[in-house]
Amino acid sequence: MQVHHLNCGSMHPVGAPAVVCHVLLVETNNGLVLIDTGYGLRDIAQPTRLGPTRHYFRPALATDEAAACQIERLGFAREDVRHIVVTHFDVDHIGGISDFPEAHIHTTAAELLGAVRNPSLREKVRFRPAQWAHGPKFVEHTPDGEKWRGFAAAKELTDIAAGIVLVALPGHTRGHACIGVDAGHRWLLHCGDAFYHPGTIDGQTPVPRAVRTLEPILALDRKRVRDNHARLAELYRRGEPDLLMLCSHDASLFAHAKSTA
């Protein structure tokens, strides 16, 4: 499968380094698959959909960064996107799903429960129902114990294509997941917001203070986030030559992934 690395949402958070919204566009024999979407065209046209946090994160909301527009520039049609697999339901990860109304939206059952079906008070404040008001075709998955690279709670999404794996990693949100994609010459593990900065997993690169402060504030379960950091750092230290670990917002990881695709 050919994988394109897209930045679908440059952001300039107050007091923090500029970040990206790292989205994967995967060409499969069953059409196109998106891993996350970043911000969408409706967000750009109506920024109030994003809620008050937009004033802190300060997204550029540039039309040319929307996944729908980048896909068309690559020579595809929006209708070619058959499936979207989301790491979680924060606005900077699912804002673009409304640009692909016929696509099936794949997520964990826990995330769908916490964001859409039975959110807690804190989750009601966090998530934005406008993002799914168009009635998307949700497909929920319960990772059922298949092991993948040491993670017990994983599920291969064979209904989409061979070589796409959903790895449950709750903590940042109730049903947060990482997504593994077989890109041929290597596997990509898109970790979403399970970590924000490469220093978290390599143990060497200094993590900016703003990142260290923000990450626990946004975590639904701080202990689980710390445990996830340890698990991901252990995987990184193994140095598996056919695996590249990514996160959603670090610009340097995005640039490296794109240049070596």
C-alpha cells in the first residue's frame, strides 16, 4: 500500500512550538483510506464548530490543508475515500469526516461510547457533536486480544484491507487508539495523541515545557498516559528496523516520515 503523509492542520498554540495534524492517506485495493482527517472544510468555513479551545491552539484553518483538497490535488476524488480510521474524537482529528459523507468511520467502541453515545460531563465539554451532526457511518471495533508488536489489545481491520491494525491505547481519551499501517518497506504506527513529542519515547530529545504541561491537562486518565509512554518508549528502544513510530502533532516526525516515504 502506498502511503501519503499530509499535514491537515497547522496550529500555533499560545506559548508552544508550532505543530501539525499528521494524517495518513493510504492507497489500497479497496479504495482510499484516511487515518485521522485533521480539520475539515466546514471547520474552516465555521470556526465556532471547534469550540473555545481554538483560541488557544490557533489553527491556521487553511483551505489548501484540508484533506479533501489535498486528495483532489493528488488526482483522486473525495468519493474515492471509502474508509476513515480515527485515533480519537478530538476536533483536530475528526473535523474532516464531514467532507467524506459516504466513508465508513472506524473507531473503538469505547471512543464511540465516550464521545457520542454516553459521554461523561467532562467528555461533553471536550467533544463537539457538530462534527458528527451529518450522520456518519460509524463502524465500532473492540480489539479482541490479538497481539501486535507486544500490544495485546489489537485488531487487524481486514474488512478495510490487509495491513491495517487498530491498537487500543486508552488514556488521552476513553477509547484512544493507535493505527498500524503496512507501507511495504516498513510499518507505520500512527500513535495519535498517545505522545506529543519524540523526546517522550526516545528519552534523549528535550521535551518543551509547554508540551509537558499541556499533555496531562488534556489526558482523560493521566496514569494510563504515563503507562502508555513507558510502553511506547519500550517499543522504540527495541529499534525494530521495519517500524516507524509517529504522533499526530510533532512537525519533525512529520517531516522525517514524509521525506522517507
